[in-house]
Amino acid sequence: MEEKDTFSIKGVIQKLKEYVENYTDLAYLKFVGRISKILPGIAVSVISFLFAFFVVFYLSMALAFFIGELLDSYALGFAVTGLVFILLILLVAMFRQAIKKGIANFFIKIFIGLRKDDDDEEQNN
């Protein structure tokens, strides 16, 4: 006897449900994979930023005390150090667009690299 290939709406709906479920699982796993690559990078960046902040803070304090010793006035030492930071703020404001563009390019390279890593993993599997 020959088996009949019958078209069944219930079968199509079942296959469609399985497809949607598999697709959402795949999308979720890709999302988790990307997040697992991004979050550690963010955590390391935050920790590095905190350490850099403290380094700048302590070095600025040392500079202020050093200049204060040279000028025989700690107040003047802190004032000169404050002026250095004001100058740095003005430089950042003047070159704001170039800094934004550099940061954007940096993150674009990171995210494109993550995408290429995902594509390479998919090709290897």
C-alpha cells in the first residue's frame, strides 16, 4: 500500500509552532551570547574608570601640594591645579565633536568585531 501524503492544517500549525519556538530560542541564545560578551567588557571598563579616577585624583592632590610647596601657599597650589583642570575641560569642550567621533568609532569596531565573532562561530558549527 502506498502512504498518502495528506496536507493537514493541524500538522502545518504544529510545525509552525515548533519553528517559532525554535526561532525564539535561537534569538534568545544569541542575545545571551552577545550580552555575555558585552557585560564583562562594561564591568572591566567601569572598574578601570574608577581606578583611573582615583589615580587622577591622587596625582592632582600631589600636584597641588607640590605646587603649594613651591609657592609657599597650599591654597595657590590647589588653585593652579584647579586651573589646569579648567584648561582640560575647555580643551574637551573645544574638541568635543572629534572626541565623540573617536568614541563612536571605537564602539563601532567593538560591536562589528562581536558580530564577526558570532558569524565565525555559526560558520564553524
